[in-house]
Amino acid sequence: MDLFAFAYWAVMGAFLGWGVPKLETTFRRILFGLCFGIIAETAMPFIRAWLLG
């Protein structure tokens, strides 16, 4: 894992940790994590290309 991927997943984990305690049920937390992970994985190549050129 390179430094960019490490920083990217650290930021995604921070956002996930910030949002999850505000959800009441376990199902909503799992759904939030699943959707957030899919969005993050999809966005990573575009963000890498945008930042690194």
C-alpha cells in the first residue's frame, strides 16, 4: 500500500467514524458503511488522477 492509499483510507475511516455514532440502529450503521465503502472505492482512482496528475 502506497502513501496515497494509506492517507485516503485514513480520511475515509475518519469520516466513517464521525458519521456512524449519529445513526441509531445497527442496520443503518452497516448500510452507511457499505455505501460509504463503495463510494470511496469508486472515487479513489479519480481522486488519485486529479491530485497526482
